[in-house]
Amino acid sequence: MSRKVRACLIIIGNEILSGRTQDKNLSYLAQELNKIGVALTETRVIPDIAETIIETLNECRAKFDYVFTTGGIGPTHDDITSECVARAFGVALELNDQAHKLLQSHYENPEDLNAARLRMAHIPAGGELIDNPVSKAPGYRMENVYVMAGVPMIMQAMFQGIKHQLTGGRPMVSRSIGAYIAEGTIAGALGEVQKDFPDTDIGSYPFLREGRLGTTLVVRGEDPAQVDAAAARIVALVGSYGKEVIDESV
Amino acid sequence: MSRKVRACLIIIGNEILSGRTQDKNLSYLAQELNKIGVALTETRVIPDIAETIIETLNECRAKFDYVFTTGGIGPTHDDITSECVARAFGVALELNDQAHKLLQSHYENPEDLNAARLRMAHIPAGGELIDNPVSKAPGYRMENVYVMAGVPMIMQAMFQGIKHQLTGGRPMVSRSIGAYIAEGTIAGALGEVQKDFPDTDIGSYPFLREGRLGTTLVVRGEDPAQVDAAAARIVALVGSYGKEVIDESV
């Protein structure tokens, strides 16, 4: 097996932790990374507190191949991600010429590029800009850390611009099998399938649909042949309980 | 100001990190904790890997007043939360009489309480059960750690059963003010309001509605008088730019 390439997402923002805003970046990033063979291995949601951001950044960038951050790079006083990234890397936060020009080109009226908005052109020294096709104010990369916006539409556009820079392992493939069978009924035999296919991850997720209890069984792995073989065993297993597979997807 | 009571949520499950399932427990827990004066200060989403679960549990239970976990307490091989909690606390994972009886009462046919389902009656020694009115298999508390199910309906029912055990500080109150004003326009003056009300947290969240760009400004704090005063300043500020407040909520 190829070495697993592991990534961590750091979601920065009080609005997620207060429950006011539902995060949408985790599932998007997970699925996109998956396609290029990078596993999202951990996610942290942290508040707008400088010490917490700096500590979390330094711990995670040492621990994971890639770190992605979302949130806190806008123009307001609570946008403190960039000053924290600079402090975590021990570099200055400075006006970046290229970012400055991008913002100048975005505002027709020069007065609109006020001191607050100019904060968005301040980038930790050495940062390589990440294009923001939506509203110009860029993200940036510092070594293995990709600093992106929190607004999902902007975050997604930024990610599409940098994904070619990432080096993944073999992409994960998955097969999912749903049936009206209780997970406790199939659990023992399912554990045996997992033992027989140690290079796959088999997950079991109960659901309630039209008042009926069922389970979705998901096989994930790097080797499509192993994933298919494990999935075939699960389909046969469901049949052995006299149940039908109600949906199957790749 | 009263001491802040801080909580951490640990979401355990490959299905969240693969992007297959959208987490719904964070925002629910955040809002419920908020009502009783407990601040959700951090959330970690981690995979079904024993070492990661144990390390994260031990780090977070030392660091926060309360730790809540969701996920990984079902009957299948990938449900390893309870064995990890036992290892983190250095105690045995043992068949709990009370949990055993709960499950026995749930299954009419004794054969249905198979070895896999019996795993759900194994609780770390010393654990105090948390009622599961939906499907009987209980959660449990170990010191300041509350171990709950991942299925939102069950997690919510469990939380409602234990929230009276939690001791919070003063509940946070919040006011939110929306206007069709760009956050970069108001950012400088908003920073001044934040400086004048240091005991509140003022957040700024851009939105796009019917093609128009606006910002929601949120004031949070423990002292309703301070929150109201800061909100009044923000309403006046919006007016000073010739903009109307389009929605305001408590």
C-alpha cells in the first residue's frame, strides 16, 4: 500500500462554535481531497482567540501533511487568522504588493479601499497567494498550510485553484449498500468481513426511512478489487438474512 | 464577570471525516449549552482510530470543564468509543447490569440480544448511565466526560436527560442586526464599538440575499445591558451610513 497522505482542517470562527452558522466546508473539502488521494484525518473547530489559533496551527502543521484553514481573513476586527499565521511561523505580517494590486483593481472608487479592507492585503511574509475569483481578497499558502476564506462559495473557488498543487496517494474508492436490516442483526457477520478485508474500512450507519429501520454499509479502500470483493460479501450476507439490497452506489 | 464554563465536543466517526455524513450535533449542542451558560469552546472531529480517540479524550478532559463525545457506541466492529474511554480512564470495560437489563427489556426475543448488541451493555467501570429513550442502548458519564450516540435524534434525547447535571455560568445573550451594507465599509467603526464594549464579542458575517450583499452583525455577551448598549451603537452606525436595518433578532 502507498503511504497515506493525511490532512487536517482547522475551522476558525465563533459563529460555528456558537451554533449560529452550520459549517459546510468540512464535507466539501473531505470529498474533494478524497478524489485526489488525500485523507482528511482530523478537523478542529476553534474560536477567534489568538493563542488557540497559534497553538493549533503549530501542532497540526507538524502532525499532518497538509493543513487547511477556513475563516477569519476578512476586513473586520474579529478576523485575526493572518496575524496568527504570521506569529505561528515567526514572520512579519506585511502589505503584499500583489494582494494590494488585486484589491485596488476590485474597488473602482479608491476611497472604498479603506484601512479595514487593506487588512486583507496583509499577508505573512513568504506567503504564496491563493486566487479568489469571487471577491478578489486572496488566501495564501505558507509551507504546508493553506489559508482560505470561510464563506463556502469563496472557499470552494479557492480550493479549486490550488488542488493541482497537492500530491495525494491512491484515491479512496467506496461502495455503499443499503438494506432494511438492523445493524445489530448483521454486526457479528460484518465484523468477520472486516477481518477478511483488513485493507478496507467497513462502516455501518443505521437509518430510519418511512418508519422502517435500515442500515447503510459502506466499504472504503484504495484497492478497487478489494473494495468490490468486500462489497460482494456484504451483498451476499444481506441476502442470507432474507433481505433485499434496496440501494447500492459507488 | 463569572468564570466561563468551557466545553469541548469530540465527534468520533469516519463517516463525518469522509464527507459522507453532515454533522448536525455541533450546532445543536452549542445552542443548548449556550442556554445554560456553558460555552462550547472547541470541537474535534476524529476518525475511528483507538490511539487518536484515547489521546484526544485525555487531552480534552484535562483542558475543559465538560467533554461531550458523539458516535461509536453502536453494535458494530467500528464502534470502538467505549473501549477507548475505558483505556483513557484506565478502567475495565465490563458488562453493566443496568444496561444489560435495559437491552433485555428492549428485545422481545432473547435471541435478538446477540453478542454484537450485548457490546452496547459494556460500559467502562464507574460509568453512570445516560438514558436513551429512543432505542434503549445507553450513553454514560465518566467524571466530566459525557459519552453519547452519534445519531442526532438519540443524541438530542440523551442531552435533554443530562443537561440538569451541568453547572453553567451566566448564559450568553445575543443580538443580531442585518443590513445591506458591505462589511468592509462598516469594519473600522465596528472595531471601535468592540473596543468600547470589551465584555462583548462582536462578530461580522457577510451574506448574499437576492443578489444583494449584506452583513449580519452579532453581539454576544453575558451582560444583557452591555449587549443591548453595543447593539444600539451598531444600529445607529448602520443608520449613519444611510442604510436600514433589515432584520434584528434576539
